[in-house]
Amino acid sequence: MEDKNETRRARWTREDGTWTEGPANDMMRAYHASGFAGHLQAIEPGASILDALTLDLDEDTDDEATEEVQTREVVTVTPSATVGQRSPVIVDTRTRAEQTADADADTARWEKMGLTGPRLWQVAGTQMGSGAVAKWNRERRDLANLPRLTDAAAEIRAEVKAERRADLTIDEPQRLRLENDGGALVLHHPDWKTEDALRLEPVGMRAFLANYGRSTAKGTSPILPPMGFLQSCTPDEVAKLWNSRAPRIMAGPSRVLRTRIAPDGYRRSVFAVVSEQYAAVDVDQTVQMLADTIGPDATAELAYNATDTVLHYEVASMRDQPPTVGEFWKVGFKGSTGDAANKSSKGGGFAVRVECMNGILMSADLDPFHQRHRGKSSREVAEKIREAIRESWENLQPMWAGFSNRWEVMADTAAVDLFGGVDVADAIAAMVAKTTEGKALVKASEVERDALVQMLLHTHSAEPGETVADVVNAVTRLHESRLPVARVAAVEAVAGRMVDAWAGGVA
């Protein structure tokens, strides 16, 4: 029988962003040898990056050549990797029949959405290997520690507000001149005062080149030579080249210069050049739309690259126990937008499914939307984006509901409120003595009740907290104490039942 893994291909993306593509078996071995670092993804026939290299052109301009420039800070709203983390329950307490049934149910959901994923590499319901489970656990832990969407959105809005943006319409762009102001290139216009001169950010210079016939393939523009040549020029030489050609090349329709306070705080700078048909719906508006639609309690990762004025966002949910082959690793809502005519507003739901016990994943977009920043008005385009976000999020709900985050419910419930006592130590003792799950824990651990309480207090001290989730964490860390190795699996199974039993806030 033919080994399908010998003919299939996979791509291994390392944690530093580099990747290798090759036969699936070779990539699986390399991924395993690395300790499951990065991300391994199967490639369907004909979908190999070696088969078709494509350039994704978006909005009004072409993609630009990579330059080494002084960048603004990238604002990523995500907590420190060493502060306040909670490790979720990583054991799977289901029977094999239940695992298979759940995997089949996820496959049915996949097909109901009209998606045809690749064939699984193992039988549906096969448990993932320890390395893949550890990776899932790390991602699940990081997800649980992300900030609330409303808080993250507020931080992004504050960052954009601090830029003090302003758009300036230029009726005769061919009259713009480039001058050397003490080593800094500034734009000037005969009708402006000296203090009105605008500095040029690298992204602003690229925007000018793109607006006036720049060819992405050749890296050239009618106004200026390729960036590689310009980087060898002095400011005076660049200004001379610009001013000798701009009066002829830039004659034509009005242009809008998008400006903000320069990165060093001195004067204003140009970060984008757009046509009058461009409808500005900036990242601060987009994050507010997300917060209004998805709600205050969702956690999210928002990354705003201030240099290119591009926002990437993701709101995701994962189950409380590791998936098996055929089940979803996570589902969520993600997208991006840009404010310099360099990126339209794109987004939608997504699902990631486990294909292989070694953690190979297959992802698919659900009900994606794509809205360019063009229309009769910014208000009209903003309403289209808002409605697209609302509809796409609404269509994701049947799947999202199956990923209700029970762990976060427990993280919001005080242990003393559920188990009693004046502090968490009393609550742990009461949990062991009085609850059905606590009594089952005594039996599963084969440790006397008082001794078990002391062990739990010890493991709790390694990751202290006052919530029900912190108590369950202490249970899952019992293997770090004097728990007999033979009893670890039984104890972790009880921990899983604790999640099921206490997620509703009732013991």
C-alpha cells in the first residue's frame, strides 16, 4: 500500500519566521527533532509555494521593496510571557469513543461550512503526541492571558490619537518641492509658510513613488531612481533629482497628503499619499468596531505597526482539553487593515484543524470579507466595514459557541465563593473535604486527605492565585510534588472533571 506521506508535502515554519518545504515525512522528522518548535502545515497538491509564487497587490499601490529604515514602534497589545500565566488543564479525560465522536462532529462542521479539508494522516480521534500537546498547552495558556479586547482597543486608539493625524489636500502637486533642511528632506509648497514644511517618512516617500508610476517589478519611478541608488545620495542630490522632474511628472489630479507628528516630535511628517477618492477608515475606528461587535469579555491580540500604519488582529477560542486528530485546534476571528492606501480592510472567521498526531494543522477561512478604502465618503465605507465585521462574526457563532471558554469562567470565580472559607487555603481544604471531586481526588491520588491538602498548598504556592482556576492549577501540578507516578493519570482525569463540574460556578 502506498505511503501517502511519501508523496505529500509539508511546510515547516520555524519560530524565527524562516521555513522549509519538502516531503511530509522529512518535514515531520525535522519538526519532531526541533522539539515541535514553530508550525508544521500540510500542503495540498498544486498549492506548493514552489508551484506558484504570487504577489499580493492591495489597495491603490504596489508592494514596495524592503528597506532598512528607522521605524516607529510596533504596538503589540499582549502581556508579558512571564507574568500572571495560568496553565490550563492539558489532559484529555474523554473515552476513545467520545474522542472519535467529537472528531467526526468537527469534521461534519467543516463540511457543513462547505470546506473540504485534506485527508487526515491518522484515524479521527487519535490522540496527539506529547510534544504536540505541550505546544497546544502553551498556546492555550498564552490565549488565556491575553488582554480583554476593549482594553487592547483602547491602547491602540490612544496610540493613534497621540499621532495627531491631519489630511492635507494639494490641488497642484507638481508645485511641491523637496528641500534639504539641515540634513532632513522636507516638502515645501510656494503657498506655504516656512514653518509649514512637511518632513517625509520612508513610507511617505514610497507612497509618492507609487502614486506616480512606480513599477514594483523594476523598483523604479519616473520621479526618482531606485531606492538602492537613492541611499547612496546626499539630501541635496535627492532634492535636485526630485525638483528637476516633479513639475512635469506630478502634474495632474489633486493628491491628499496624510500627515502626523514626526517620529522624533519635530514638525509634521507625511506617512501616506492618496487620491481624493480614498476613504479613510483608520485603525482606531476599526478596533472600536471590533470591540463593539465582539463584546467586552473577549480576549484579543492587536498589533499596530505605526511605521506602516497597519493593524493585525485576532480573537480566538480554544477548548479546555487538547484536541485529537480531526478536531479543531482553535477557531476565531482575525483580519488586518492599513491607513496608507497600502492595505484594504480584510477579515473573517477561521478554523484550525489537527491533521496529524504530531501537531500538523490545517487552517481555513470562514466567510471572509474584503473592503477597499474607496467610496462616496469615509462614513459610507466605515458602515460597509462595520456591517462586514458584524455579519462575519455572526456567521461564526455556531462554531464559536462550541468553544465556550470554561476556564475563563473559573478564572473569574473566587475559590472562597465556591468552596467556602476565609482564604484560598481554607477553600482548598474545604474542596478536598466536602466536594465530590475533592473526594475523588483523594481516592485517585491514594494520599491521605490532610497530606493531600498540604501537597495542594505547596503546588499552589508555585503559582498562587485566589480563583477556582488557581485551585485546579494546583491539582494539575501535583505531579511536581510527592505524588506517586502511577497515580498521575488518575489525578489529571479528576482535574478534567473539575473543569466540567465547576465551570458554571457551582460546586
